[in-house]
Amino acid sequence: MNTAFNNWCTLPTPMGEFRMYDTGNEDIRIICLGDIMDQGSEPLLRVHSSCIASEVFGALDCDCADQLQETMKLIASEGRGVVLHLHQEGRGQGLSLKIKAVRAMEVNKQDTVEAFDSLGLEQDIRCYAEAVNILEKVGINSVRLISNNPRKASFLKNRGIQVNTVNTNPTIRPENEEYLHSKNNKLGHKLPLDTATQTSSPINFYHSDQPWGELSNFSRHSMFIDGKIWPTAEHYYQAQKYKGTTHEEDIRQCSTPILAKIKATSLVLKRLPNWSEIKENIMLKALRAKFQQHPDLKIKLLNSGTRLLVEHTKNDNYWGDSGDGSGLNRLGHLLMQVRKELS
């Protein structure tokens, strides 16, 4: 093995504790969950081209940072997987030409393909040979490639890597909607933009740092309800068990949603006597506030189309379901009600 892979450090992230490896090449970065040499059969893999605009500065007019974040959530959820981060701005054309292309899109009202054509640029000159070399060095010959780009999958397949594709689910915003459709219609990407084609596939969510974690009560999205700022929907829900008492404010000030839940549970004998009758209305009030007050969350929820939303857990058969249909999944049903109202 290349001695560079012996040089690694821990990378603590909101999605989990990854490792960052030295590849010996400043233009190629590796992060993975677990040992790069012990990823098992067919690990999740993202071969990701850098995008300084979105990944560093938070630009909203593409889906690059979205795909990277979703990838890390998927890997964290599974407990293994690899990201190869390549310095290939502007589909391989470099940052200078990328800026010229984006400016042409703004000034001339062109889409991304038209802008590249107007500058005499090839649409995509990225090469993934170094990525394949790394996979070979660490003994990975079959992957689940997290990508919507058939060209990327074909490149790996042609170099002897077995590939199954896992699509990302883009967050469609006013700033990137036309760009995403251009990638599909003119560059042959397979972005799942038509929610009508996804109705048969349920969306399972639970942990706030995993895919679709924004749907969780524990996601760190504050809201303004009843004249106060609540750190999360879980804080508000748990505090309302003791509305009008000193416990309500104590729970609101808990540093995390899990501590708010623990605090409220420890006071169970003192909660409102009619709690079982009103708890769904309380939850619905919190969900409405959350998705109305955060435009990005509203977009995320609407992007789920008409798909079934399921809080996937074995720990609560009232609010969730373990996957066998025995749970009531009341949280999922309330989220779908809010989605219908927002649409």
C-alpha cells in the first residue's frame, strides 16, 4: 500500500466521525468512515468534483454541496463508505473558465450547456483515473456509486470496477432548478427531479443527521411559537406537557432535544392530564411552524412529492414504524398533512 495511506487523522463532522487520509496528492482527498483498507464488499462511494462556490461559500445555484452532504449522511447511516474529493472545478475546465461560464449564464440568460458552448468549451473533461487507481490500491473492486452521472459510472466500469448506482435526491431551489433540469436534459444525468415517478418509494427518516433528517423533531431548526423561540420541535412538544408551569421553561432551555425529552419524561406524573388527547395537535402546531418558518425545509418537504413518509424506528410504535407496518407512524402522517397544506 502507498505509505501516504498510513497518514490519517480523525475528522469529526455533524454527520459522524470520519477519517481523512493523505493521498500524496494535494488535488485528491479521501474521507471515509472506518479504515480505508477495511471497507468490506461493495461500499458506498462518492467520487466528488470540488465546487468552491457551494462547498465553501454556500452558493445555492447548483447541487454540489447538497450531494456531498447527502453522501456523508448516507455513509454515516450505514457505518462505512468512502468519498474521493477531486480538484476538478467546472466539470474539469478549472475555476477561471467556470466563472466565465456562470457569468455568461447570468448576462446572456443561457443554461449551463449553452454557456459552455458559447465559450468553445467541452461540456465535461473530467477524468477519474486517479480515483480508480486509489480504489485499486486499497482493494476495492465493487462499489455502490452515489451519483446521477452515467458518464462517471461508465468510466469506473470501463476500468474494471463493478458499479451499482445510488441516486442522490437534490434539493430543488429557485436558484438551481433550471440548472438541474439542464443536467438531465442536455448532459444525460439521472437526477430524480420528477417526484411523480417516486410515489412507490417511501422515505424513511429517524436520526436528524441522516438522509431526510430534516423531517425529524430533533433537527436543529428553531421556531417562534407562543412568543418564544424554541430550539427544536422536540423542545416545544415536550415542554407543552407542562404548559403554564416552571417545567415548561426548564425544558425549553435544555441544551439538546434529547435532554429536553429526558427532562420531560422524568416528570411524567405531573404532565397535563389530557395530554393523550391533545398531543397530536401540539405536534402538528410545531411542524407547521417549523416548515413555514424555514423556506429551505419547506422546499425539502415539498420535494418529497407524494411519497410515503415514515419515521423508521423500533422504539416508538405510536409516532413511528419499524418497517413491518405494525406502528401507527403518526409523525409521518402529520408531516404528510403539513406537506399537503404547504403545496
